[in-house]
Amino acid sequence: MSSADRAPSSSSFHALRLNRRRFLGSTAAAAAGISLAATPFSRAFAALAADDVLGKSVVQIAAMLRNKQISSVELVKRCYARIDEVNPSLNAVVFFCRERALAEAQQADALLASGKTLGPLHGVPFTIKDSFDTAGVVSTGGTLGRKDYVPGKDATVVARVRAAGGILLGKSNTPEFTLGGGARGTYNLVYGQTYNPYNPKYSPAGSSGGAGAIVAAGGAFFDIGSDYGGSIRGPANVNGIAGIKPTLGRVPRTGHIVGYGGAYDSFQETGPLTRYVEDLALLLPILAGPDDWDAAMAPVPLGDPARVDLKSLRVAWYSSDGITEPSAEIQAMVKQCVGYFDKLGCKIAKDMPPKMKELADARRVFSQASGGDNMRRLLKKHGSLQASPGLRLDGEEIPSSEFTAACETMDAIKSEQLSWFEQYDLILCPSSAQPPTIVPPEFVRPRNGANPGGGYNSQYNTTGWPAGVVRAATSKDAPGMPLGIQAVAQPWRDDVVIAALAYIEKQSGGWKAPSL
């Protein structure tokens, strides 16, 4: 039996039991919406030194491995040491596969010694969001019915990363079904709450909050997230890293707990989270392309970000969508980033897609049409008898005539917005209206009528356009916390998003190692 097919190690199961004992004691209180302790562990951890290998990019570390400046075994051990240092404060990595990872690292070193490599990620350690299936490794999706579930097959994105030489360290935390974190960001009844590495009082956002936190803290070189309404870009924003939600149809969702198909198919995308933008450019081609299963995927070539002529870009920008007014510092950050492109000589216009509120309203009706039945079906499918208090299980089903009308409204507005986008190449706008938020002492239930995912991010899930985030400033309203800018491009121009993020990163400095 290969290491990829082995069941999780005894040390992995021991780690899981420890996590369960810590958090399942508060399950009943959480489900009832009763106050939950939001105080994280008090253990502090140090910032990475300027020359620490764990602070390097995937591009740099892959080159070091190929040049035998470091071994994969040493690198895996260094990553686990860092995770062990920071995870008591973060609860970002919730399941480990240490024995398998070290065995695969030994194999990677032996292959390299014989002059062979598996691919561009040969020997590079990574974590993966727990919403993705991982062969031989417990994959809960944050739901109690899967607390012991071990898939026999990797999700497509996991299989592609491993085939390229990546070594899986473990699973990063996610809300139940990636949709049940509420105001806490990343929380579930299996593993509990995840915290932000820049200040554990703060949320890491969701639903890829565990991914964002451990990548920002230097415990993994990258992670793969999913994004239904901002679940890559939100964590990238508040954890001070880079992430991209690719064009709908670019990266398969096969093996994700909320995957492909059904009425809400067009909202869900998957993509990488990294500390540096150059790593998005490395990883996206590895992840992209049809897998002959996810029917929404298209074989559209991926452009090279290095070939994008930044000076020729036609840039639209807005600091407020007219629905939710961002804080003054966020609006100032957007204007500062616009200034970077203005200095290049780009054509700049203050403008935004038409009918933003109308599209948000139509999405809200569309998303709530089943009255929560889609979530109830997921709970039943996975045998979960108890749901996170963040899941929307209530609401009234609407008549099919109203559902159809919402579909027609969304499609009509998306066409109008696509026509509007012909005059631009790039949109710069906020990723959130507010700076990072403190984890609330009580579980805040979603309000009836709340726009899933927040308008600044979910707008571009509704359209399916590629959108990414990179750190561009540091908050004063939430002292010391990161602030990210969102860049959006025309469909299939993921290369423009990455090129724009890389330019902003160069001007602003991008990721900065957290220190507590």
C-alpha cells in the first residue's frame, strides 16, 4: 500500500482526539447560541527571521530544494516545528499526517539524489482546507457526521498538487460545509474556533480561515481554498496574504464538500492562498484545467502574468459600492493603490459595474429560495445530527415563479455588467467595508436577508469574474491588522489579476510576518 493510500497515523488520530476533547464540550452551548469562550490560548510566538526559510516564497523554496540547498525532510520538520509553535494560539491546522509527510519527504529527497523530480512543487510542504477530500487522511468538512471520514481519493486540486511534488502536512480549519462560521469566521463543532496570527483576539475570516492563518504564520508554504462568497479573498485580506478566486470554469471543484452542480453551482470556485503573489502565478497553472468530471470546467488557456503590459491597462475603481460604505482608511487604501497605476500612465476612471444593489438583491432571493433545504440535505447526506449555529436552516421557501424571476434578473444584470466591462481591463475596489473584526463572545446568527459573503466579494462570485486580494496597508482602526485590496479582471484574464496584485505588492510590501 502506498503512503498516499495509508490510513492516518496514530499520531494524527491522537491530535484529533485532543482537538475534540477541547471543543466538543461546548457543542451543545454553541448549537443553542449560548455564549462561547472566545479567548484564545495565551501562548506567544515569534516572528520569522528575515532569512528564515519558512518566510520564503514557494518559488524560492522550490529552487532551494532543486539545488539541494535544503532537503525536503528538513523542510517538513521545520514546518511542523513552526506549526507546533503557533497552532496552540491559532487552532489553524486541525489534523496532521506527520508520518506520511516525512516518508514522502524522504522519497522526494531520494528521487532528487537520483536526478529525478516529480514536478515544480517537488518536496514543497503545504496544507489543505478541510473541505477538500484527502486520500487516507480524515476530511470532515467541519461537520460532525464526517468527524471520522477517511476518503479513498484526493480532490482534484489535491491530486494535482501532490502529482507536482507537493507534500501534504495536514488539514486547515473551515466552518461547517464552508458556510457555517457566522461572525466568528472559521468555527465548527468538530474543531472549534480559529484565530488570526496578527492578534488572536481577531477572526481569520472564513471560510478558508485556517488556511489563511497558517500560511500567514509561516507554518505552510501555501494552501488551497474555496470561495463561494469571498472565502479565499476574505482570509487573504485579514491575514495579510495573497489569494485568487479564479474565473468560474478554471479550477475543478471535484472532491470539495460543497462542489459542483445544482442551482448554486456558479458561485463556487477554488484557488490558492500564498504569502507572495509570484506563488499564485506558479500554482494556478498546476490547479487549472478540466478534470473530466466537473462539468462546468472549460479548457481555456491561462495567460502568463509576466506578459501583461501594466502601462496599457484601463483601470476602473470604486471605494464604495453604494450599498455598504467602507471605513475611511479602507477608502484611502483603495485610492493609494489607484495612484500606483496612475503613475504608470494607465487610463483611470472612477466607475463600477451597473446595478450592483439590484444584483445583490437578486442573489439574496436566489440564495434563500430553498428556505435552508439545501443545507438540511447536506446535513442528512453526511449524517450530521447537529448543525453549527451559523448554518442557515430556517427561512421560507419561495414559489418557483419568484425563483425563476430571480434567475432571470441575475442573468440580465450579469450580461449588462459584462458589456460594461468591455471598456476596462481591471477593477480596483475594497475586499471588505471594515477592517478585521474581533471574534464575538457569542455566536451571532446570520440575519434574515443578509447578503451571503458580503457584497464586495460575493459580487464577483455572482459574475464569475477572476478576483484576487493582496495586502496593501496596515489598519489603524484595528491596530496592526492587515488590509487588503481587491483586483478584478475580465473573464479568463486571471493573468491580469495576478499581474496587478504583483505590482501592488511591489509598491506596498505585501505580506509581513506576524509577531505576538
